[in-house]
Amino acid sequence: MKSLSFDLTVSLIAGIFVCLIVLPMLALFTTTSFGELVRQLKSPLVLSAVLISLETSLTVVFFALCLGIPVAYLLAMKDFKGKEILDTLVDLPICMPPLVAGLALLILLGGNSKFGGMLNNHGINLIFSKKGIIIAQLFVSIPFLIKSARDAFESINKNVINASLTLGASKFYTFKKILLPLARNGIYTGMIMTWARALGEFGATSMVAGCIPFRTETMTVAIYQNAMSGELAASTAVALLLLVFSFTLLLVFKSRVKI
Amino acid sequence: MGITLEKISKSYDGRAVLKNLNLEINQGEFHVLLGPSGGGKTTTLSVMAGLTEQDSGSVSIGGQDVSNLSPDKRRIGFVFQDHALFPHLTVFDNVAYGLRVRRIKGHEMTRKVENYLSKVSIVKEKGKFPHQLSGGQKQRTALARALVIEPEILLMDEPMSSLDAMTKETVRDELKSIQQEIGVTTVYVTHDHNEAVLLGDRVSVLNNGRVEQIESPSELFHHPKTEFVARFIGIKNILKVSLIEINNHEATVRISSNGPDQSVTIRVKKYPIFGKGKEINLCIHPKKIMLKREDEAVDDNLNRIRGKIVKKTNNGNGFMAIVDIGGTTLYAAIPTNFDCKVYENVWVCFAPDAPHPLCGKKCRAAETKRRCLKE
Ligand SMILES: Nc1ncnc2c1ncn2[C@@H]1O[C@H](COP(=O)(O)OP(=O)(O)OP(=O)(O)O)[C@@H](O)[C@H]1O
Ligand SMILES: [Mg+2]
């Protein structure tokens, strides 16, 4: 009897959780009709936000790979002074509020700082541009790739790597032919998580790049702008599209993890 | 080419694992490194291959110092304790890996791979992935992968520890004949002294980071030099004795592990370490002990001790009698034509040159003269 009521309580609490997640999403779907959705998605402003979001987030995935794989390799394979520091730096962007990250980047890259001024003198202006968006998104999302790739590298049997070395392979050849293929699933997972994070990034992006329609307005920024200015229909359309992206990524992620 | 380790030391977190280790392995030799778990066997191989860096000392291969060469430059084949096959490659591609690294391609590559696959008889499995193989097949793949690059030195780390007794026997015989066929200098690590006898041209016993004894298997098994080696290779007959009298060629000793009222003296061949009143350990191989019935005549030249059979066992190499000679027990091999019962009284007989002191010194110098006699 007692245990039955306990089970019931737990189930009720789980029910509250389900409502918490599902009800808002239903609300999103019920505010709009299909026709309205299609009309909104065809509007140039929404279309440009989608394109900007895709362009920046995919570029971020590319740079995350280039920067993150070597860092992950270093953390997984080598022992060196300052390894803990590097390790902490990888975790930092995950814990740091994105707005703080955005503010820091704004100050660094802005024309008033030494570094930003130097860039400006060379004709490079990162603030209020797509490049700025990419840097902000990279900042907050690269840890996901590094952590995932690092775990994958670490789980490779050390003797398999040693075997490759004794067979005459250089470290680079071993990296290319043994480490990368064996860490493939972990790296894919990291890419998906990085992409999802970059796509959903709002705080740091809006600080660094502002909200210039057709230039720096990403999907998340568009949702915020439209909602605040009472354009609920446009806001919802973009939000639903973003949800579709997220669900697809989630599905791909789940199916990858199972392999 | 041979491989030489000179004064190798290695410690992990302040704990010494190899202590000034010296080891010289000759060209073409099948050398077995025998030792207990944690004795530093894997570390020794790893230092040879350059996978672990020694704290001090040097490694040379074929007379050339390779201490500063990375593993990929040392021309070494390594068979790992856990096989370490590349899980994402087929058997064929695993074996071909070392050739592809050397840019050997096309027909020549295929020919070489097939040749070694057939040497270790796994041609049929060449399309399979490692997780689809049995332990023995993994073992063979790992061997073919190490051999196909035609290394100067083949290092094998307990390659058979995961195989059942039957498979072990087949793979062992094949391994020995392949090694003889291609003549590659081989260092084989094991903790199984039977494997050491069956495979090794020479065996070195590694204990606690040092080589305790290097010898041919038969020499090692009949004349272990330290108590550790004796016990490790399964010798049970270790007699503590004190020296009473020493002549030109022989000495009289009293078995001190017997009780005082059971005092027994025997005659043994004289060794240089003997000194009057000294306490030493003697060991006797069970096969050198003859059991005789109480009423049987015994040759005057032999030592003769009265004893009682307390147990009969079979250790896999034939029947053994455990004989109590008054507080001390000895293992004696029972010849097939000797029928004895437990609790029967017998004579334990052995020649004066059967016991051998565990003196810790080398019996043989390089030129195979007995050093013991000269010293
Ligand atoms: N990377 C390492 N870090 C710290 N200690 C180590 C390392 N490798 C080996 N050791 C220690 O060195 C000692 C010898 O290890 P080693 O692997 O050489 O023994 P082994 O003779 O091969 O034993 P086994 O028969 O169990 O394989 C052990 O006490 C082990 O704990
Ligand atoms: Mg080992």
C-alpha cells in the first residue's frame, strides 16, 4: 500500500515534468496556422535570418573541428605542465553565462580596446558583423566538440596506438589512420552538439553582433526581436523552424550514440 | 641482429621497476624472459621497443645505440599482451598496415600479406574484423602483423596467456618453427616456466627489476642459482644444510631443517662457495632422486636417507612421491616401473653431485667453462 502511493507520487511528479516541456511547445504550435506559417517563412526577413544562422553555425562547426581536435588530442594523449589549466579553460565557456562571454568579446574586439583598435587599423571590424557572430558562437560551443573528441581519444586502447608506432608509422600517420577513424563516433557527436549549441546561441551573439536585420540577425535574434515588437506570427514561425532543426539534430544524435 | 640492454633503470612515481638491468640477447636467439607478475617484464620489452623511455642506461640493436630512436625507427615487431589489433581494420588490412606505412603497394603487398597469413594459417579469416575472431585467431593475426615487416627483433608479451591449453600447444609449436624458419631474434615474455623450457634457447629470470639468472632451459632447471629462481621454476626440493667437513672433492653436510633428533648427514660435491660451518641452500631435481625399497641394495657411492612416502601427486609431468625424511619433505619422481604405496618406507638415494648450491653465481662463463670449479 505504502509503496503504491510512493510510486503514484513519483509518477505525478514525472507528469509535471512532461507538462513543463510539452505545454510550451504545444502553445507554440497553436498560436499559428499552417498557411500563416508558410507565408511567414517566405518573407525575406525570416529567410535571411535562417540563412545567416545556417551559414554562421556551419562555419563554427568547421572551425571547432580545426581548433578543437588538436586540443582534444593534446588533453587525451599528453602529459604536460599546465594541463589542468587547459582542461579548466575548456569547461569555462560551458559554465560562463553567454551574456558575460558576449560582453568580454565586445570589449576585446571593439574599437576602444588595444586589440580591437589594431584590428580596425588593418581594416578588420569584427563587431556587428557575421565574423563577430562566428567568434561568439565558437566561444560558447567549441567545448562540446573538445570534450567529446577527448573522451573518444582517451577510450582508444594505448597498445593499439603503440602497435601502429612499432609497425613504423609516424605519430601523424597513426593519428590519421588509427586515432581519427576510431574516434569518429565521438567526433560526430561533438560536431552535432556544437552545431546545436551554435544554432541556439543568443546572448553572446546579440552582444557582439547586435541585431541588424539582413546582416547580423540570426534566427534566435529574430525570434527575440519579433516577439518584443509584437510580431508574434513571425517570431513563432522562426521558432518552429528552429525546433525542427533541434529535433532533427536530436534524432541524429540519438541514433549515433546507439552505434 | 642481437639486442643489448645496458644498466637500464626505470621508476614510476619513485618506485623502481627496473634496477640496473643488463641483458644481452644474441642474433637469431629465441630468448624467454621469465618472471612473476609485476616483475617488470612488460616494462623491459617496452624499453626495448622505445615505447617507454628509460631513466638511465642504453639499448642497442645490432651494436648500434638506439636509445634515442623513436619506436617507428627501431625495426621491431611487437606482439602485445592483449593483441592490440586495429579494431576498424580487417585481418588482411591489419597485416598490411606495416607494409602500407612503408609504401609497399599492389601485387607485392598482397603477396607478402598472403604469405604471412598462410604461415600462421589464417588465410580463410582475412576478411573478418578482429571482433569476429577467436582468441587464437587474434593471436595469429597479431603475429603475422608483426612479422610481415620483417623486423630485426620480434618482441612478444605473454602472447598465449588468453589461450586454452590445447590451442596453446599448437600455436607454440607453430611459433617455434616459424621463428626457426625466418631466424628472427625473439624476446618472449611469459610467467609460465613450461613455456620457457619448450620455447627458449636461453631463459632469463627477471625478479624485482633484475635478471637473477640467464641460462639454457636445461641448465636453469637443473641448476637454479637462487632460491627465488628455484621456487619460481617449481623446484620444491630445497635443503637447508650446514657444512661439517670439506675435503678435496667432496663435503659432508648436515640437513639442518630436520629436527635435532633426526640428524642426517650426506656427502655432496664440493663447490667454491663452501666454507666450514657455513649454512647454505642445496636444491635437488626430483628426477635426480631414486627411490628404492627398504630391502633393495644401494650403491655405496650414493647418499641414502631413510624416508616415508606421505603423498603421491601428479604435476602433469608424471607421478611424484612426497617423501618425509624426518621433518623435511622431498619430491621424487616415481619411475614408471616402480610401484609404491603411500606410507611405505623407502630409501631416498641420490649421487653426491645431484644437489646443487643456490649460490647466486654464474655456473658458466661465456666460453662455457665451469667457473665454479676454478674459483
Ligand atoms: N605506466 C605506469 N605507471 C605506473 N606504474 C607502472 C606503469 N607501468 C608499469 N608500472 C608498474 O611497474 C611494475 C612492473 O610492471 P610490468 O607491467 O612491467 O610487469 P610485468 O612483469 O609485465 O607483469 P605482468 O606479468 O603482470 O604483465 C608494476 O608494479 C606496475 O605497477
Ligand atoms: Mg606484462
